[in-house]
Amino acid sequence: MSGRALSFGVMAEAYERFRPGYPVELFDMVMAYARQPVRTALEIGAGTGKATRLLAQRGVTVTATEPDAAMLAELRKHVPPGVRTVRAAFEDLRPGERYGLVYAAAALHWTKPQDRWSRMAALLEPGGVFASFAGPIQLVDPAVEETVRAAPAPFLESDDIPSPDGTPPGHDMQWPGTELQRSEWFTGVRQSVIERRFTMSARDYVGHLSTISAYLVLPPPEQEQVFRRIMRVLPETVEISADVIVHLARRRYEQ
């Protein structure tokens, strides 16, 4: 795994504080797609458990996996007692128990592409559902967005994570839907968007940036300079978009 993938633990508490959770609408969307009750689920890269809580609080038995010990420790503070936690990267998981749902919340891009979908299928019951949901938090005002992007330029070219398979941003189907459509293991690929808008203080917005891997891997003196430069150009409050892009697919029965 890259250094960025394992950079979050030092900011586990900030991650819990500043990263938004997931709406009930997401749970309803996944359950409607499943067309039958989902009783067991496995989460890949559970972080501090924001998505884990969404499912576990609604009766799903969740196994939450996370490779970073500090993130997993923070998760355990917030999830219901019935959640099983496992310190493991996706590639460390071995076929055995199968689940009705396997999902990743803003974490799938950290998994290795080799054998990704055959590994995923091996964790699912035939007909089971795979779900991925993620989406960047962006400033709504384009002038503020441009100013904030320019502020860290001496230290950081971009904080974006490019599409793992090179799909351009304007394409009708985004990654991982593009890979799922090509996979022999999955069918019924669907892409949906849950639109969300928030107002956030400038300090909280910088708090959110402090949990993004591109900033986390900078040397501490450069981090401090970047965040000071961004604070100087931000208004007191900012409006942000935090759309959740949802990809759903079904494991083929015949495989």
C-alpha cells in the first residue's frame, strides 16, 4: 500500500471530527438494490466507522476491516458492540465466510488492482451486492475554490486522487463502475449520486483538509505553511458540496 493509504492514523480523531458521515438515503438505496434483506456485511477500509454505523445501527451484522491500528481504535469508540473489527488490508483477507454485502466507503482506490474483483467476488454470496461510495468535498464558490487551490502551490500541486483506471471526470460512468462493467464476476452495475450541501467554518474546512492524504504526507513544517496560506484566503464560512457517488453491482450466480 502507498504511504498515502496508511497516512491517516496520526489524524484519526480529526478524521472522526471533520469527515462527514453518510445519510440514511444511502442505506435505503443499497437495500432497495439488494431486493432482499441484507443480514451480513463486510467493510473494506472502514476508517473510523462512519459507514459501519450506518448499517450496524439498522440491524446489519457488520465486520469492519481496517489496516491502520489507530483508525481501528477510533472506530471501536463509536460503533455498536456487535460490530466485529479486524485489522487487515483488503489484500490480506482470505476467502472463507461470505457476506450478503461487501462495501467500501472512500477506500476502494487504496486497494491493489491485481485480482481486485475476483477477490471481492470470493467474499460475496452468489447474488450478493458490492457497493462503493465516495465523493470529494468541494467548495461551491468557484472563485474561492480557485484561490484555495492556488494557495498551497509551492508545496503541493494537487490534493486530488486521479481515477485508478484513467477514466476522465466527464465520463458517464465513473470508476469503479467502469471496472465493474468489464469484470466477469459482476453484473447489474449502477451509478447514482446523492447530492449534499453543507456550510462549514473556515477552521473546520481546514480541519477537513488536515485529514486528506496529500496533506498528511507533507513534512510538518510544510503542512503548517500550507494550512496558514489557505486560512488567509478563506472567508469566515464556506459552502461545500459533499455529493456521495454510489456504485452498486451484483455478484453473478453462475460464477
